[in-house]
Amino acid sequence: MASVSPSPSRSTIATPVRRSPRAAFAVAELRRLRQRRAIPPVSVGLGHFGEVVRNDVEFLKNKIGIGIRWANEAFRVPEVTKSAEEVFWLRHLEDTASPPLESQSWPQPSYSGLSGVDLFMADVKALEAYAGYFYWLSKMWSRPLPEVYDPQAVSDYFNCRPHVVAYRLLEVFSAFMIAAIRLRTSSDKGTNLESSGQNFGMVMKETMLHLGPTFIKVGQSLSTRPDIIGTETSKALSELHDQIPPFPWPEAAKIIEEELGAPVESFFSQFSQETVAAASFGQVYRGRTLDGSDVAVKVQRPDMRHAVLRDIYILRLGLGVLRKIAKRENDIRVYADELGKGLAGELDFTLEAANASEFREAHSRFSYIRVPKVYQHLTRKRVLTMEWMVGESPTDLLSISSQYHDFESHEKPTLEARRRLLDLVNKGVEATLVQLLDTGILHADPHPGNLRYTTSRQIGFLDFGLVCRMQRKHQLAMLAAIVHIVNGDWACLVEALTDMDVIKPGINTRRFTMDLEYALGEVELKNGIPDIEFTKVLSKIVKVALNYQLRMPPYFTLVLRSLACLEGLAAVGDPNFKTFEAAYPFVVQKLLTENSAATRKILHSAVLNRKKEFRWERVDLFLSKSSTRKRSPLITSSTEETSVDSSSNQTDKDADTVSLVLRLLASTDGVVFRRLLMAANGTSLIRTFISREAHVIRQKLCTTIADTLYQWMVGILRIRSLKFISLPDPPPSSAINITVKDFKILIKDKRVRVILRKILESAKSDRVLMLRFCWTSLVMSLTTTALTCHRFVISVSEGYINYLSLSAPVTLPT
């Protein structure tokens, strides 16, 4: 192509030309087209053609994105969307200052024989009534959602907005239909059971994330029950605890400024804009106050109240329909109301702050429980500021302990993570029992996302939006229920359920007892303890109660939720974990050490019959479990480290039981035990003591007393001062060893003498029994003396022989 250049004799000066953005864009496109025309055509294959097509598609996508951004800015699409949402929810009609209105019904016409004037006046009054009703109806549109959950107020709000409910129902139905189609198409590919469970969990997780916070809460609760939904499904749903998409920082900053009344910089010297954790109702940021304290700032998600209460209203409608179909007399909609109260309470962060402070104060005396401090001056309804807690979550510990396939090369980190996980599980069990049976303030949502294992080996609790407060009578009834379930006393269990407000007056208790025995009688026992999860027992009780049209009290539902989370965590950490086996020693110790009329009544009903005679199999179970708790520390690292021979275990348990009885008789903690001995039938005590079944107990008693007398002889004869003898300490026969000092206190204690005198006087009339008792006591005294002298002589002989062997001259070989 020929080009034309300017004449050299003419000087041209470049003048800048201002172009509009559209003109600049057109010029750039024109230049690009000229460049493409200047390139000679080249013969290419299909691969190059595909590359050209891809480049054109990317070019179109880029230009379309530019066009969309330009349209958003030009036509203000976000503002229009926000306004449309306000119109959709009819928020422009809400009036926060609207006074409470009385409910009115549609006016009913009345036709009695009236004159024309009377009918006209009646029509006028009817029109006035209709006008008043429509005026009241118009006022209902202006009422906002209540701050505190009220079923009637929530129903009035959404009755005025049926389109919102219909749209949500369509959204939920379509989401689960899509999930069902995905599961159906993936199941046709012949996958195995493990991958099928994992796929199901992933689909359910995505569905619940799409449906919002209420369904995320449900998924979090289900993720703690691998025994119900399967391990792979539970693992997938557990991601709902810490992998929820966060909302943008500008919205969070706007909420903080609206709640605190000033910019973020006015209250915090440092504040990270990156989300530390995103939960179903809010997300957490890390900051530092002006005085240098590290804090966690929890910010509520926008428009949470409307979304949550809408789902609760739909659930309540569904339960109402189910009630009509099933023709139930009791109103099952109360379960939706209880859930609504709990979730609405979680939306008010000031209530959560009060719960956290109360929980912290109630459990301050337990060193293994850690609760962060609340900064009240930086807390409002949608912003919560608490002390920053450093620790590992159970999910992290589980992933570390199970992620290494090559166990030998990663043995140390795997064992250490497993040890920390088991320590967390055991302390979680202990903390839950303390909350349930001692303090009465129960964390009702202890899923893995709300627990931490700190560097100081404490269990840390987070998120106090859902807390259950139990009355004292309900705590005692729960304590009694555990004892009666273990002992199989179904009639006493029914009495405990009545005290727990599960069984209402007017129920046929005899028939209820038979149904309860049929439901729970098939539970297998392991070492005298039911080999079943506690929540399954409570679920069976609930199932029987529902057959009698009974309604569970509100606290009972929260207790079930809390125990379900705990057992789910324990099952993941230790597949052999059994709730009753872990809880019963705590229950027994509480009954044996808490001196109150209510606990004494429970203890007497458990171990004494109507004739005040001991049920020795239950007494043995009580004392063995109590000695187990006394013998072992609060937490054991793992079951493998403490595995010994079963026969030696049984021997140690018998010795511990005897030592525990001797120690309790003279200790300050033995008030309940001494009262129990005073209330029991003395004749039956002596008869059982001299029986063949008590031979092992008498033998262990002789051994324990012989050990104590041996220590006394070594001390009083000053054998240790001799040069040629170095006596080791006697090997303890039990972890709860009786010392010489304890034995002297036991002999001098007047209370023990009173108990023995009462027992002997009650059996004095039976001379044959007294003669057998005296003979048994004489044999035990001779046996104890013989054991003591035998141990003393053997120890002195061994010490002397060792001295001679060490001091003998050594003959060197020549």
C-alpha cells in the first residue's frame, strides 16, 4: 500500500484532542480491526481455529463484563435491587413506634326483624365495623417483627406477607429437588458406600449453605451425630462449622459503626478486615482495644431476624398441618416455638454476653474450664466483643490424628494429637456433667466449632447464644433418673420423670412403667452399666411419652441437644466411648459426698430395700465406681496406656473399695455414708459380712489392715535406723492407700464407735449370729496378725541378706 508523508517544507504541530470515553473506545476498536486486516491470511488447522474461537469468547466475555459494570453504574442497579428488596418485604410500611394492637376478627352480620331505618343504621354500623377492621388490617402492615420471639406477632407479620412465605417455600422445595436429582444421577454411576456417603454429605452441605442460617444450624447439629448419619456424611457436614462464606467487610464495618455509634478506629487500635471465622449467624474479626487487649469481635449478618423467623414460621405451619393429619391432641407447634425462642435469643448479642458472664462466674471454680471475658462497653445487639482465646478445635485435632497414613514416620505428632483429642473429650464429659448436675447452667450448643483445647490443657467454650438453665428439682430428677436406669428401677424412673415435668398428672403410671420397661429392658449391661448412649435412652423415653400425648418441657429439648453434641464429639474421638460408663462415677461420687435430703433419698432408694436391707450388688457397683473415680486422675491420656491384666484390675478394685470404705468412715466427706449405715438394718449388715459371698471383702480388709500395721511396726521399732537394713516402702495394695495416721483417726473416731454399737445392738437378739460374728472377727484378727508378722520378718530378712551380699569381700580371679 502507498503511504503519503507530509511535505518537509511544512511543519506540523501535534495538537492534543480530547475524546469522550465512547470515542476513545471506538478509536481503539478501529485500530485493532486495521491491525487484524494488515495480517496476511495463513492457512491453519483446526487447533488454531479452536484457539481463535476461545480468544473471541474471552473477548466477548470481557466486553460483556465491562458493559454490565457500566450498566450497574449508569442505571444504579445495586440501589434499585435494594429498593426492590425493601418493597418485597414491605419494610417501608413498618413503623417501630407502632403501639400494640388488639386482635380483631371479620365482623359477623346480624339479621333480626328490624325496620328499614334500623336496617339502614345496622348497615352503617356494619360499614363502620368493616372500615375499622380494614383500618386495623392496614395498621398490621406497618408493624415490624418483634425483638423477642412471640408466635402470634410473627404469625401476624407473615400473614400480611404471604408472597414472602410462598417464595421461600418454592426456594426450599426447589433446592431439595435439585439435591435429590444430583444424588440420583450420581448414584447411578455405581459408586461404593463410602463415596456415596461422602457425596450425600457434600450435596447436603451445599444445599444448606444455599438455604441460609436456619438450615446451616440444622446441618451443624447433624454433623455431631456420625452414629446416625454416617462418618463420611458427618465429616462433610462438619465443614459447616468453619467454612461458611463470609459477607463483605464494608457491610460489617457499617454494622459496627451503627451499633457502637462511631467508626471502628475510635474503639480499636488494630482491627483486621480479614474474617477469622464465619458462623451461621455472624462472623468474627480479630482486633485490639485501645488498652492493648486482643479481642474477638463478632458481627451479625445483615437481615438475620427476618430470614430466621420466616423459616421458624414455615416450620410452625408445617407442624400445624402435621398435627391435623395425625389428629394429635397436644400442640406439637411448641417445638417450633422453643426453637424460635432459642434462635431469636441468639440474634441478640447482649443476651449472649449476659449468658457468657453468668456461665463464666458459675464455672470459675473448675480449673479445667475456660470461658472468655466479655467487654460490655463494646457489646451491642449486633456486635459482641470478647477476650481472644488461643486453642485448637476438635476438628483440627481429629484431622491431624487421622491424616497420616504412614503411621511409623508420623507416630509422634499423631499420638500427641490423639492424646489432646482424648483429653478434650474427657474434659468435655466432665464439664457437661458439672453443668448438668452441679451448676445447672448448660451450654446447649457444644458442637466442635464452639470448643477449643487451649495450650494450658483447658477446655474452652465459645458462643453462648443458646444456654439452658435447669431448676434444682430437675437436676435432682436427672441425677435420680441416671441411677434408676442403671439399676433397672422403672417405677422409680417414672417418679423421676414426673419430677422432671415429663409425665403430667392423670397419666396411667402403671401402664407407662410397663411401656418404659419394654422400651428400655432390652438394653445390655457391661460391668453393671448400660452399654448404650445416653441420648438414645432419652430418645426412647421421649418416644414412649409421645405415645401418651405428652409434651417435653423446654429444657429437656436443650439437654438432648447438648448431650447429642457431646456424644457425637466423643464418638469421633473414641469409638468405644460410653456415656453411662463415663458419667456414673461422677453420679456416685455426688451421691456419696453431697449431704442433702434429696440426694440421701435417691441414695437410699437405690441401695436399700423396703426392709432397710442393703442390695449388695448395687452397693458393690456404687463403691467400685466411686473408687474408680478416686483412683484415676480426672483425665487419662489413652486407654492403651492403662491396659493391665483383668485379674489384677479386679484385685485393685476390691482393695480400692475396702480402702474407700475405711477412709469414708472417718472423713468429712463420709457424712452421707455414715448416715446410710445408721439407717440400714444392722442384722442384715452382719449377716452379709460373715457370708461366703463376702469372703473376698474380708480378705482384702485383712490385707489392708496388715499393710497399715506393717507400716506402724516399721515406724515404732525404728528399723530404718539400722545400718544393715534399708527397707523399701511397702507396695501399696491400692491407689487409695490407708496410712497409719488414717488408721489411728479411724480407731479414735467416736462416730465410727456409735455406728458399730448401733449395728451390734440391732443384732444382739440373734445369739447364733453374734457367735458367728465373733468367731469371724477372731479369725480375721489372727489372719491380719499373721500377715503383718510375715511381711515384717520377710522384709527384715531380705534387708539383712542384701546387706551381707553387698559387704562380702569380692574374690578376684588370678
